[in-house]
Amino acid sequence: MSLGPVMLDVVGTELTDDDIRRLKHPLVGGVILFKRNYENNAQLKALTASIHAVRQPPLLIAVDHEGGRVQRFRDGFTKIPPMREFGKIWDKNPKKAKELATEAGWILAAELRAHGVDFSFTPVLDMDYGDSLVIGDRAFHLNSQAISDLAYALMQGLKKGGMAAVGKHFPGHGFVVADSHVSMPVDEREFDQIAQHDMQPFRMLIDDGIQAIMPAHVIYAKVDNKPAGFSPRWLQKVLRERLGFNGVIFSDDLSMEAATAGGDVTTRALEALNAGCDMVLLCNQPTMADELLDNLSWTISAQSLSRLARMHGHKHPLTMDALHESAAFVDAVHQVAQVGIVEGELFS
């Protein structure tokens, strides 16, 4: 059985019969984990092993583990600072900021790989305009060169830790104020303005070989009346053809409020897949997941399968014990722990 085009979540800290039933469905190709799926290190390792054992080739296991307020696993994991903190250091010392971003990427990837997670949906390539309700300090900077430098450094660290990178949210979610989890953001700027600013970090990271990209649930009204993740214009004309991207395109969560404009869940999934997504995400909606698996008709292409195969984490990762016996790793943890500490206050 090959991987399918749908990524789902699981209910708790171990697989239920319903989870296993869904994960065995030929349309499923991956699992995204959340805070509720984590109790402790041993439990997480057991959970990922049980997910990987469900079928061959093993399902992809992903998580939103960026740092700052978006870090699903905390106890037993290194606290990664918000990406904006690296941007602040870049302003004073770009070389130091890049070194620290590489170390942060290495820690993030090595710790997740030690627990059987294949990849994280990171880095955020959005520009920090200062107004976005959902992006905020998740973004590195407003300067596209700073974003590109730091995201590339983080990507190199992820690679060292055995993990692919996912750039998000194409072509840029930082300008709009609204949060696409709860409303439908509309960006009224002209295409050229977006291309000259927000798209630059994506263009640079694509040239540097980033393996995957997630589009934004944002309507760029002057370009298309559909959110980017449902738009063949954005995904095929711009991302694939103009920017030459040949990695995985993951949809953002189809259950987010900004995705509901696409109709029922099957219609949404079909629209995203037809627009050019290789894999669609559906999170926190078990009933909707069953509806999607019952109704979606889709044959994944050989090209999508080969792209998805590259998202598996590198084999034979180091254990947490081995990582903590590595002087270089311990030093990296110490360096990253200092990022964002100002006048004795720990970063938020």
C-alpha cells in the first residue's frame, strides 16, 4: 500500500481502534500530532512507533513544533525561543544569529527524530509586519534577507538533525491582520507588491532546496478569489512554474475557518488537491475525517509519492541519552537557552 494524500490526527496518547481503522485507510498518508498526544518522552516514542507499525511504507508523522508559543512538546524537550528573537540578534550580529538558528534547528530536529517524528511544519517564512494576529513573533523579521538567512540556517540545522523543512505560509500571511483559524483573511495588495516582498524568502529558500511548502488560507483578492491553498494560479502558475518549486505542497488545515469557504470537507479536499497540493491536512475533526475518507475519490500521482517519500526522517536517529552525552549538543542547548533572555526575564 502506498501513502495516500490525507494527513489526519489521532485522539489521545495511544492509538484507539478508531485511530487504527482510519490510519489503515488507503487515502491516509500521514499523522499530525498535537499537545494532547504527549504525556512524556517514553509515551511519545511508543505512540510514534505504533503509528509507524500500522502499515508499510510507514505513515509520515508531523508536528507543528516551531518554537515560542507553537511548540507542542515541552516537558523533556528543549524550549525553543520564538523566531523573532533570532531576528533581533540578526540586527546586531547576522553571523551569530545564523549560528544560533542552525543550532535551534538541529536541537528541534534531533529531539523530534529521537521520538520517531519525521518532520515539523517549520520554518515560518512570513514577514513580520507587526499587525498579524496569528503570525506575530513566529516570524523572523520584516527584512526578506534576514528571513532568508535565518530560515536557511534553521533548515541546515533541521537537516543535521535528520529532518526536512516546510516553509509556510506561501505567498505570505504576515500582512493581513485576521487569523485564518477563525476568519477569512483578505490581502488586497497587487501581485507585484507581494512578489517583491513576501514571496522573496520563499523564492530564496526554493533556490536553496527546501523540501516542502504550506500555502496560506488567505485570499489575495487582486490575484484570485480563492485562498492560496485552493488556487491553481498560486500553486501551479506561481509556485511550481514561476518559482520552480518541485517539493511537497501541504495544504493548511481544512477544518480552519478560512477553509470553510470551499464547501463541505470532501469538496475542500478535492479543490486543494486539484489546485496542486500533494497532501491535505484535516485536524481535530474525527467525524469529518470519516466523512472525507468515505467520500473522497483521488489517485495520488507517482510524482506526489516520490515527493512525499523524501519527507521521512533520516533513519537511525540518535536517542535522547546519546544526544545528551554529546558535548556539542549540550553546548547548542545552552546557547539556544540564552536567546531571548533580557534582564533576567525568560522569553515568553
